[in-house]
Amino acid sequence: MATSKKAGELHVGEQIDPESGDRDGTAVLLDSADFTTHGVIVGMTGSGKTGLGIVLLEEALLSGVPVLAIDPKGDLGNLALTFPDLDAASFEPWMDEGDARVKNTTTAELAASTADLWRNGLASWGLDGSHVEDLAGAANPIIYTPGANSGVPLDVLGRLDPPATDDPGARQDEVDSTVSGLLGLIGIESDPLSGREHILLANLISRAWDEGTSLDMPTLLSQLMDPPIRKLGVLDLDTFFPAKDRQALVMKLNGLLASPSFAAWATGAPLDPETMLWDEDGNARAAVVSLRHLDESERHFAITVLLSRVISWMRTQSGTGQLRLLIYIDEVMGLAPPVGNPSTKKPILTLLKQARAFGVGLVLSTQNPVDLDYKAISNAGTWMIGRLQTEQDKNRLVDGLRAADGSIDIGEVERRISGLGKRQFVLRTTRESSLPLFTTRWAMSYLAGPLSRSQITGLMSDRNAERSAEARATESESAAAEPPPTAEDESTLAPKIPDGTPVRYVPSNAPWLESVGGVPGSARYAPVLAARVSLLFDDTKAKLRHTEEWEAIIPAGIDGFDVDALTEVDFDDRDFLTDVPDALRYVVPEFSITKKALTAAQRELKNALYVGESIRLFQNPELKMYSRPNESRDEFELRCRLAADEGNDEAAGKLRDKLQSQLGRIQDQIAKAEDRVRQAEIDAEGRKSQQLINLGTSILGGLLGGRSRARSLGTAARRMGSGRRQAASSRNRVETAMNRLEEKYDDLEELEAKLADSILDLEDEWNEKAEAISELDVSLEKNDITIDDLIVAWIPVP
């Protein structure tokens, strides 16, 4: 009896006893939603990981989840080998004659024993032919073979259609991935940020997609030779990527196009996730992209473009917590290595980081975990680990598990891995901490091994027959389509143009075409004049002699070329071709293009430029300064400010020189006054000291000693009084000297104040001069206008 399971559960096997290896009856049911956090299947060759992967895909399909199976080894096409009858006749076409000889039997007998083996194997899991029939209806697989017609060819390079998403980041990621893969096909490694090949191709594709236009390879090569881009960054295109080097790149890509095998890359089913993963009725199915027939660079290119397109589609979907799509890569070795950046690495890491929010799960299978980027495996939420070949593989796996869940018992993981047998795996999920051992259930699809190209052709013959019928119908419709009739204003013959007048044709990739009313791709061509004029702006006072190149497209009017309706454009010689386009229809103007009409157009153009064109400058009369052409007002104001600062500095210097002599005189006077004050103070102090000495030696000494007469004492007293008067006079002289010193200090302060006021006045004066800016329009004289080129150009129009 089949295992009972709920909606969304995936029955991948049954737990086994760690000692005996026998099944213990506990079904291993994985929630499909868990795979939005992605999964890793690891196991050496012969461990049974491919069988486990196919069982996982079977379960996803039975639960209604579409599967994108990327198949580098050729095994996943086995999903198409579903035999509900489980009889020998169904198995016999898939028996290998060499295997039968080795086993000393016939292919019929080998088919019978294989049918018995499969019937009994399924029965041991409670499954029978009815379950196989359910799977066949749910899987409805299509095996795509990009670059080959053995399966359903996939149009990878025929048309580079704009992605469905408007997300700029997603579009740029797809551009970068497409360019990296394409360059990888021709052996060129070019960094997206610095490689000129990558940058130019990415700009061309981005430009087309931004305009909602598809590109085919011939158009892309044509644009590489003559890009509709004049600059990349700040550099002119020919400086950044010279024409000679662009031609070398074109030759390499053309060699790819010329290869007989290229046609298979450019035809087939569209690279559209919706039609690949769901049928016309909206039922999910398996899209197996078989890559075994490709070399490494071709595989990388196909995977890069495919995953990039899936990411763009994914970003147009609403968020969900359920599994919307399961992507399975059967051998990821070399696609996301720990060192190096193949074109496949970026989309794989993008899916691991971003796909969960959109319900897209990615399961990576590998026999060499050492060759897988550490960041990639650490993002996985579900691990199914089989036998490993080397200790290095075990160590890398353990590192990844530790990064994904630091709480895991690494010792237990290592112990369990070491004892695994064939089709035995250790299960690790984010839902539980235990590490159950399980064996995979029997696959309902017959595991025939890698499918050959002829086997894939047989499996897909009906689908390719349907596609061939659709293609023939499309070709018949195209053949029956008649060319559009010539309108009344059209002619297949070119109108007469005066001899000596240059005649050119504007290609659809001219960058200015649409701005003048042109329509890329139209077969109707109307005449215009392409004028290139030199304008000389001359002003003696401003010391100006400036020449500008002016270019415009002048459309045809009723009576002649309508100068009033001209459009200024920036063209160059590459925008005008001498070769006449195929199937061209000329729009005949309402007037004859004669020398008189061309002369009149030149005269009117000169008059229009004389009246309407001028160059605006800025002037500062106070400083006698004029701006330079294309100099902004802010830049000119800064120059005026600097000039005013210099003028202010010069005037302030003159003022300082003028006042310097006054300052010197005052400073000398202050020094002299300070000397007089000091001398007066010394004299006054001396008088006071002498007076005290005399007092002690004359009057008091004589009186107390009793030796002097009264007359002698009187004389001493009179001398003492005279000393007091002399001391008082000394004090007056000190005071007078101090007053004069203070007056000199006042003079110094007055001079400094005067200088400060003068400097502020100068600053205000020069600030006003710096701000005295006005506009000056320099017009043209008629002899300053020179028409260098006047071309009659035919442009594609509605």
C-alpha cells in the first residue's frame, strides 16, 4: 500500500536502522515549502544521488509543482521513461546490447528481468503501474537541447527579447549574465565593471531593451561595428574602444554565427519560463534542459541565460511561502566554485539569496562539495548527504553545515556519513535537530542512465513534428504576405538632386532619429537637410573669439526646406551612409530639390542664426572682467570674488604703508615718554631718601645730642624745608611725565581705530565691486556664420 501523505508532502524514502540498514517503516515526508530555502544533495559517484534527485522531482511534479531540471550529465531525461504497463516490451528499447552480451543474455530477456525488477521494486513501496501513469500525466516532460536539434531546440541566441520585469536591477543582471555567457562562448573574459567588450555589449543590449526592442545577433554585430552610442562614460567611443578593436570582436562573434552548429542556438522554442513550465491549460510540467552534448563554455552560456531569464520572470511574480517552482541542477561542479567567477555563479547565488520570497526553490546536486562556493551551500535549508569520497569533501560539507546551523552536532554528522551505503542518506532540515538515516524510495521513472542524442530524438519526435508543422505554417503565411503598395506620395525612384550635392541615407540606429520624427525600420524615406555650421562669437572688450559647431536637421516643407521647423541635433559622419537601403520607397516632396531651393535654404538658415543665436556671458564692469564661454554664473562669481580679494589686499597694503610712518613717530614718542617717566620716578625717590637722611643727621641728631647751638638747628630746619619743596616738585614732574605718556597711548589707539575703520570700508567697497555682475549677450555678425556642410539626407519616416 502506498504511503499516505498530505498535500504538499514529498515522499522521498523511508528511515533505516543505523545498525542493520533495514527500513523501519517511518516514511520520510518533506514539506515542499521547505525547499523555498533550497536544498543540497551530496554524494560520490554511485551513492545514488541522481536517483534521489529524480525521486524528488517526481514528488514535486505529483504535487503540482513545475520542475526546471538542468541536466549537464544527461540523466534527468529519464523522467520521460515512464512505463505504466511495467512490461518487457516497454523496457526493451532501452536495453543496452553491450550490457546484454556481458550478462550472456538477449535484450529481450534483459528487458523482462528489468521489468520484473522495476515492478517488484515499486511494489515494495506500495506502488504500481497506476502510480506510474499518474506521474506520466503530471510530468509531461519536454527535453530541451540548446545548441542541438536532437531534442526540442531552444532559441537562446536568435532573439534577445526584453525581459518581462521592469525592475532595473533584474534587467541589468540579465544583461550582464547574457553578455558574460556570450563572451564566454568565444573565449573572452571581460569584467562587467572594467572590461570594454562587456561594457559596450551591455550598453547596446540595455539600450534596445529600454526601448522595448528585441535584438538578433546580426543586428547586434552591426551595432558593434557602428554603435548608436557616441560616448561611454566620459570618453568618446573610439577612444574607449577603437574601431579596429571592435572589428576584431565582431569577427570572433561572426565566426560563431558562421558555424554550422549556430543555427540550433538561434531557432527553436522561445526561452520563456511560462511556456516551458506550464502547458496551454496551465498544468505544471517538467522542463528538462539537457546539456550533455555541449562543451563547458557552451554549457555555462546556456545555464547563465536560462537562469537569468528565470530570475527576471521570478521578479514579476507575487510573494508566496509555498513552492511555486523547483529548479534542480544535477551536477553543479564548476558552476559556482569557491574561487573564480564563471558567468553561471552570479545567477545561482542570486537565486539562493532572493528566490525564497517568490516561492522558487533551488536544489544543487554535486559529488564534489569542495568545488562549491561556501556561501552557496550555507544558504541551504535541506541537506541530503550520501557517501563521500575524500576527507576534504567531508570537511567542506561540515563547514557548510556549521555555517547554516551553528547548533548542529558536527561529530554526529561525521559519524553517520562514514557508515553510509548505496542509496543511503543523512537528512538534515531546519525543522528538526535530529539526523535521521533514510533510503530513497524506488523511482517510478526507469533509470536508464545518460540518454544519447538519438534516444532524446526518439522521445521528442512527436513534439518536434508539432513544432515543424507550426514552423511550416508560419513560413507559408510569410510567403503569402504581399509587399505593401506604394502610396501616392511615394516612388521607388529617387527624386533628382543637383549635381555636386552630397546625398546620404540615415540608418535606423542613428541616436537622434526619433527626435526628428524618424521611425527605425521603416521602408519610407523622406528628404531632410543636415546642416553643420561654424559660428564665430567675437567681442573685443571681452577679449572673446569663440567658435562653436552647430548642427541641425531641416525637414522638407511645402515650398522648400522649412528652416523654422529645424531640430538641433548632435550628429557625426557615421550617421550618414552612402549605400542605398534595400526595398527603399522615397517620399516625394511637394517641391523640387533644385540648386535654387538649396541656396534659399542656406540664406534662410543664416538669417535665422543671425537673429536667433547668441552667446551669453557675464561681465563685471567694476573689475573689468568677463566670463568665459560655458562658464557658469557661480564659477564667474567665484573668480570675481578672488579678484576682489586681491584688490582689497592691495588697497589695504597701501593704507598700511601710508600709516606706517605715523605709527613709527607715535611709537618713538611713547618710548621717550616712558624714559622720562622712569627718570622722573628715580629723581623723586632720590629726593625723598636724601630728605630723611638729612633729618636724622642734622635736626634730630643735633637736638638729641645736645652739642649744637639753636642757630645751627634753625639752619638745618630751613634746609629741611627746602628739601621738602624739592621733593614735591619731583613728584609733580613724575605726574606730568605720566600724563604725557597717556596722551601718546591715546594717540596710538586713535591711529589703530582709524586703520580698522579704513580696512572695513575697503572690504565693503571691494565686496560691492565683486557683486557688480550683469549679463552680456554677444550676437553674431553675418560674416561670422559659415555653413560647412549641407547634405540632402533621406531618413526613415512613418
